[in-house]
Amino acid sequence: MPSVDNCLTIVGRVTRVAGKRYSPAGLPIFRFTLEHRSEQREAGFPRQANCRIVVIVCGEDQLPLAEGLTPGTTVRAQGFISRANHRQGENQIVLHAERIELLLSSEEH
């Protein structure tokens, strides 16, 4: 299958921290939920954009930063999206973060 673009960057506040677990292969995996709220423009009109997405951090690179997250922390997460898993249904997606950046609240917009 040819490679296609799949990149999401989103800013939001951490609402839930699920913590660390390990994959069957022994890789550390950290999960948290990110809530995004903003006003976007669509067809020239303002539109409220609100969503929550589960963010998964896998491997050692971003793990120290992820483990320090607490509810209320504002972050920018960047990575690729994929289906959550077979048990949670086809329409739920998660963000597999390759980069997480802590933001000050004034940097949100």
C-alpha cells in the first residue's frame, strides 16, 4: 500500500490521564484524553470546534513528558490517527502522538 498523508496537530487541555502500561512486545504505552475547543471559520462563517480524542504515546522518546501530564495541562500533540481498536468500534479514532509540547495557556490560539 502506498504511503499517504496522515498527520494531525491539535492543541487542547488534558482531561484524563490513563497512565502507563506495556504492549505485549514490552513497549511502554501512555494514554491521555485531550479536549480541544476553538472557533474556526467555515465557508466564511464562525463555527465552534469542540472534540475529545484519546492520545497514545508509545516508546521512550516522549514518555517522560507524557508521564508528567496532569488534568488541565495545555499541550500541542502531533502524530497520526488510527482506529482505536476492534472492540471499541470502527468510528472511534485515537491520535498516536510522535511529538508532545507543553504550552502556556496564552499560546493556545
